Amino acid sequence: LSEITQTDVDRGFDMQGYWWGGRAMQRRMYMEYRRTSYPQYQGISHDVRLVLQQARAVDPTSQFYKFRYAATGDQFRCKINHFQLRDLVWATSSYDVFYWHADGVHVWNPWRRQQKCIVGRREMPESFRLSALCVDGGTVVAGDYSGRYFVKSIWAENGASASGPLGDTSDIVNHVSPSCTRGRVSVAMNSGHACVLDVHQATVTERSAFDWAVNCTAESPTGALACVVGDSTNGVLADPRQGYRKVAQLQGHSDYAFACAFSPDGNLVATGSQDTSVRVYDVRWPRSALSVLCGNIGAMRIVRFSACGRFLLAAEAADCVHVFEAPRFERAQQIEFLGE
């Protein structure tokens, strides 16, 4: 099926349009096979069973979100250039979902069921291979594998664009996220730097160095704190107003971390790691994690709190998105599909 509705799901299709009517057991067996055979990448060798022993017991049978509609086809295929860098989809509202496609940045309107290309590959610098994407305040910000950025306003008919270097040509932009200050974004660099880019002036206003590759940064809603994670088992809480001065260390992961996010009230911060876990900390007492939440198949590549703060969403490298109910994290919904 190219379009799937709830009626199709009731008839036996799944949300990707595959027919499983009367074969629920076969599907479950295949998903279990995927979990055992999916390649596990470890930056630091560790025993996943020890991580699972620390995990909170969670009831995964809740249904917080109900399936409504899906569309399939090459025009919706998000292009993944690196198996570790997956932050390539941004939903600025329920009407606009932005994603990286083979021919540029596309936007999909789920309500009108329409999609279009808003930034073509020809508008970007030559040989621009996107590694990170962010959309905020009507501006698309992208980073690539040569330490470059690209910025374009999408509100105007022919929005202005700019591009330039963030590091040397051998550097990689691992992550881009909105700052609490309008017109600025935080940038995580593989060279071990956390930068702040002013998208209006197209200039880097701050740059701080860390002892390891920085894979993700996130700012608290007030801008008083930033979480920085990377090729280390420990994350850092820092003050971005003072050159990312270290405030506290987030301990507990057994492998490199690639995701972090603050709750809307700024009291909680979540980190996602290749050790298959998400750890949630209270920034007022960050000595140890409040909760350890584990997935099914592999690394936790993306974490996000919902705008209302009720849910923490965590995306694995393949097959599963978890919706945990905050702040107790005792119930969850598993949204399963087949693919990266």
C-alpha cells in the first residue's frame, strides 16, 4: 500500500503497508530475530547484560499515541549518510515535518497529505553531504561532513541563504539544535568543539573545546545550562553563558552517547547512548541517574521530550521508537516498524 489508514490496520496491514493478517506470530518471531541479529556497534567494549540489570521495569503496553495515517514511497525516504548520525527529521508543528531526502530538504504536511522540496541540492554548496539538520524559527540549518554549515530562510518566497566553514575540511558536524536565544543554534563538532552559530549574521559567536568528539548538545529552556555528550561514557552539564564552564558530570553510561535533551521545565535531562540505554537525570541533583530506560535492538540515537513534558521519546537505530511517560517512567508505548 502507498497510503495506510487506521481502516487498513484493522484489516491486517501494519502502518508501513505490509500485510500480516492472521500471521501475528510470524511477525513477532521475525522481530525477535531482528533483535538478536541486528549488528551492535560498540565504541567501548561492554556487557549489555550489565546495562539491562540497571534498567527500570517498564510496562510497554500503554497507548499514548494512536496511528492515523502513513504514506510510503521514495519521495518520503529519509537519506541516512552515517549510521551513527540520525538527527535528520524535525517536526516544528503537527503541520510541518522536515527531513533530509536524496535531492534536498523536504517538508511533509500530514494533515493535507502533501510533501515538497524546500531546499534543493543545487542551492547547497558543492558536494554538500548532510550530517545534521535543524529547523527553527522559519530557518533551515544543516551541517555536513566537511565542517560546513548551510542556512536558509523558508518563510520568504525566495529566502536568503548562507554557508561557510565551522571547522577544517576534515571535521564533521555531528549535531545541530536550536538555542534558547532566537536566531542562534548550538553545533556539536567531531573535532571536540561545541559552537554557537548566529544564523542571521552567519558567524560563530562561541567555541569551546572538549577532550572528546562532541556528538550532541542541548540547551535548557532558560539557557542557563547546556548538556554536552560525545565519545565518552560521561556527559557534562555546562554553563553556555560562560564558555561552557563545567557545572556537573553525568555518569553511568558504558559507551559513547549520541543524544541529549532537556524537559520543558528544565529540571530533567535525558541522554541516549550506544549501550542501548537512556538515562534521565535531575539537574538539581545530577550525581546519579533517576531512571535507566533500555530499548530492544541497539543504540539509542535520538531522545526528545514532548512539548507538554509528559512524554520522553527515544528512537533506537532501527525498528522501534519508545514513548516513556514522565516523570515516573513506569509506563511506555512501543511504536514498532521495520527498517532504520
